[in-house]
Amino acid sequence: MSGGIQQYPAVSRTLAAGVATEVDIPINGACDWTLVVRNTGATNAVTALTIAVSPLGTLFEAAASITTGIPLAASTSLAAIVGSNEPCSTARLTLTSTSGTTVSIEGVGR
């Protein structure tokens, strides 16, 4: 950790066609955090994305749809996932691709 900033290691996932895939990202108690989702696939889009936050890592709030930037085209990134003054232990993203693709997710917080 440098200057109070904590970087979260990148997580990669393959999204099977039409299957909602949960990805838990450890935010480790940060109150201000940003996640970036990159569609690393060559052709197909990410067609749905939700986020649910857990302050302690066990119980999650109701999932909220992220619609800005969705569908997320192949080889593009979405950096609109921000927690501001929202203490978080774990952020759960649920991603779907109608035709299947791969994604990489990374973030930073303090």
C-alpha cells in the first residue's frame, strides 16, 4: 500500500454464452473505490452487468444494474463502477454475455 492507496489484483473470467457469472472483488474495507471492467474478448459484448456491495463480506445489498456503457463492446473498458464514501468489504459483479466473451476486472481504493 502506498499513500493510503490499495490496488486490487486483476481478476479474469470467461463468460459462457448466456450465463450470468458472479465475480467477487475484495475491496478490503475501502470507503472510496473504483473498479474497471475490460472486455478482453475479440468479438462479443458484455450484455448485462450488476453490482452488489457487502460491508462485511457476508450479506450483500440488492444488486443494482449498471446500464451506462452496456453493452460493453469487445476490447473496450468500463470505469464507471465507483463507491464513494461507501465502506465495502466485497463487491460482487454479475456479468453476462449473450454470445460469450472474456473479461478482466481490476480496481483501486482507499
